[in-house]
Amino acid sequence: MIRIQLDVMMAKRKMSLNELSKTVGITPANLSILKNEKAKAVRFTTLDALCKALDCQPGDLLEYVEE
């Protein structure tokens, strides 16, 4: 299972969901789906935008956890 650590990175960067949404250009609703791990897929363009906005690497946002 791949876990999305978006909430962790947002907390580390002290960035709100609305602030990240404006920076990345993704609706708060879609970011919330990612943050709450309800997404079934993530586009590379979205991952790229999140990494730029949060100044992190993809590995900081994604974690593999064995079920």
C-alpha cells in the first residue's frame, strides 16, 4: 500500500490546505482527497507541483507500507 504523507509535509512547512491549493492550482477538495488518502492515483504533474510548493522530494510525500 502506498501512503501519502501530504499532511505531514504540510505541517512541517506550516502550510494550510487553502494556501497549498492556491500555490499548486488544485482545488481544496482534490487536495483533501489526497491528504486523506482517498485518491486512487496521482498524476506526475500534481506530484511535481506539490514537491515544488512544499520544497520536498517525491519520497517525502509517498511511503510504501506492507499491508
